[in-house]
Amino acid sequence: MSASRGQARFGVLVPFTNSNLEPDMALLRPDGVSLHFARMGGYDEDEIPDADQMHALGAADLDEPLRLLTGVKPDVVVYGCTSATLTHGPAFDRDLAARIAQASGAKTVTAAGALVAALTALEARKIAFASPYVPTINDMAIHFLGQMGFDTVHRADFEGTLDNEGQGALSPREVFALGQRADHLEAEVVVLSCTDMRSVEVLEDLEQALGKPVISSNQAMVFQAMCLLGLRAPITGFGQLLASERS
């Protein structure tokens, strides 16, 4: 691992309209890890982030943002959009991770793959699902997770259609309420999907209110990145997933 400053370097690919991933990563940053970001496009900021827009982002050329990001020689590259690969399916998600790893020489995490890794670590099979996405993307996300062996017993769609700015502008209180609406007695874990939704700030309180683990895209990405790099120290204040020492 890179040793010029601390234990490791996280390189993060961020959708160019995303306003919350970088602040969240700063909150979640493990001790001794430096954070490095590059922005990626491939979608229209003025359009509703529907399945077509997110499909286009997933298929966008990453050569230039990856070239710029790998200038710092990150130990892990994090692909910071969940819906971009949820709309393509598990095979595409795995292939994208492999292509990023080959191009960067770093270990690779995708947001969608990180949700799978987190649910697997928590040994959950029945989940509740919530996001700010349009319902069609939620359908695709639930199908994706179903293909990976997770049964969505309840979901909460956001009431109304949010543009790119609107997704990022949701308050933690609104995210908390969305998570509450998603929960179900049979759900073992509540999933809050979207790297631009302010979920990280409510994870602890929502877990206490619901009495079960809650995972978010950004929390799950940090968890998987730490596992890949052998970073074991707990991170407290952001849910059960990060609070235990990793094996």
C-alpha cells in the first residue's frame, strides 16, 4: 500500500453533479487514509436521473477520469454511483470493476457491489429498500439484489420525482423518514441506496429507532474498501457495519 502519507489512499470516482459523496467520505475516512477524487460524466445534469440517464453513466468512458485519478497511485478505486450499474445488472457491475482494476492497478469497489458485500457480511437475506430514485430504477435495483440472493420484502419510493440537485438536497430528516417507511418486520437490514443521498448522517439514529442494521451506499463502499486493504480498526458513529473490527 502507498506509504507517503498514512496507511492507504482511496481514489473515488464521483458523478459530476454529486454533492454529498465527498463530504460523506470525509466523515467516514479511516485513520491513516487519504482521499482523492475525480469527477465523471456521461449523463445530462438537466435531465431527471432516470434509468436511461443512469444507464448512460454506467456505460460512459472512464479513461480520462481514471487517468487523472491514478496519478496519485491509489490503493483502491471506488466507483461512486450505485444506480449506474444497478441499471445494467450484476455481470456488468463485475465487469466494470475488473476493467477499473486492470486500468488502475488498484483494488476496486463499486457502489452496487459494496451493498452486496455489506449484506453478505451481515448475513442478511431479507431486506427493506429505499432510495431517491425513480420507481423504474428501484425495480431494477431490487431485481439486481434479487439476482445476488437478497429478497426485498418491502420498499419505499420517494414521493415525487427528484432531479440531480434534488436528490442531493434531501435533508437527513427526510432520509430518516424514508428509511422508516421502508422498514418491515421481516426485513433483517434496511438498505439506503444512493451515493448522493445524505444517509450517513442518520445511520446510527435509524438503527436505534428500527432495532436492526441499516446500510448506505457510501458506508458500504468504505467497508468493502477497508476489507480489501486489510484495514481492521472499527469506525464508530455510522452504523453496525463499520463498528466491528474486520477479520
